[in-house]
Amino acid sequence: MRLIYYNMNTLEKLFGSAAKVKLLRLFLLSPDKVFAAAETTKVLKISKNSATKEIRFLLSVGFIKKAVRKDILTIKKGKKTKTKKIKVAGFMLSPTFPFTLALRSLLVTASPVSREKMLHFFKSRGKIKLVALGGIFSDDLTGGFPSDDSRLDLVVVGALKRAKVENFIKNLESEIGKELNWTLLSSLEFDHRMGMHDKLLRDLFDYPHEFLINKLALD
């Protein structure tokens, strides 16, 4: 199946706002997770007002539902550390929403993030040998959801400054709505890991994947 990728501006116009698109992706990509409203603003880099407005809308149409999760709060008093169980009120994807798979196909599979944006960033930074996408960027879905959150989403091989890559990845995560599993390797590190049949790399290359940059002539 040939996928058509849509840029973020198109989706913003279609759904009314960038905040709504980001929230939809957030819940679609973590269907079993409960997010407090304040957490969505931090993860997605959207304003409190936008988050409140869009969450209210998503509740009204039945896309998400109210939920509570249990957390462990760590409290430090001097040299002593105590833990306390707390309940956090938030929201999660509604399992009965009828259009979940259709929305995922549009918002995640067909348009997880701008390939052009990634290509531009990596081509303009250092000597790049490889940029490979898998995991959330691939079309390898089971029942509409990723089969394994531990798989790598992005592998970069080349001479880059890690701090700059980390900042770029954080921006991608806010756009996608999910923390990415990624790694940055030198050419020597990559060759060594491939030679040792590194599980993380093999899991990426043994499943559907794509290359933005491939100067290593990998399949």
C-alpha cells in the first residue's frame, strides 16, 4: 500500500487547530495511558487554554473519557525520603469510540511527522551516513496500534552533536504526541552493533522500515 503523507498545516486546517491534532495523536498513540490536563500542555507544548478547550471538545464527542491513575509521589524531608500513593485525575482514549482506527490511519500512519523536516535537519548537520525510521513511523500495526513500544523509532548514524539532536527530537515528540525511542551512533558503533546482531537494531530492520538517508547501502 502506498502511503500519502500530509503536512501539519493541512491537518490543522482539517481539524481546526494544531492543539487538537496533537491531542488526538497523544491519546491514539498511548491508548491505555491516563493524562492529566497539565501534562498534555507540557508534553505537547500547547497553552493551557488550548488544552482545556480541545479536551472539553474531545470529551463531548466521546473520543476520550475521564479516568484516574495511581502514582507514587516521592517526598524528601532532609535526608529522609518517603513515598506516598496518590491518585491523579485525567483523561484517556475511550475504547468505545467508533472511529479510532480511521483517525489513527490518518493522523498516525499517514502523517506521523514531516519527512521533509527531518531530512532538512539531518542533511544540514554534520556527516550523516544513515537515518532510518521504524516503529511509530512504519506501517507495521497490529489492530491499529503499535505492537511493541520498545522498538526503535529512529536510528541516526553519523557525526552529530547529541545536544542539537536531542532538542530536535523533543520538538518532534511534541508534534507527534509521543516520546520517541531513538539512538545516535557513530559509524564504528553502528558497525559493531550490527556485527553483534544487536537486538534493538535487528528489531528495527527486520520489520517494515524506511530510509531518509542511506549511504551505507542497507536493505
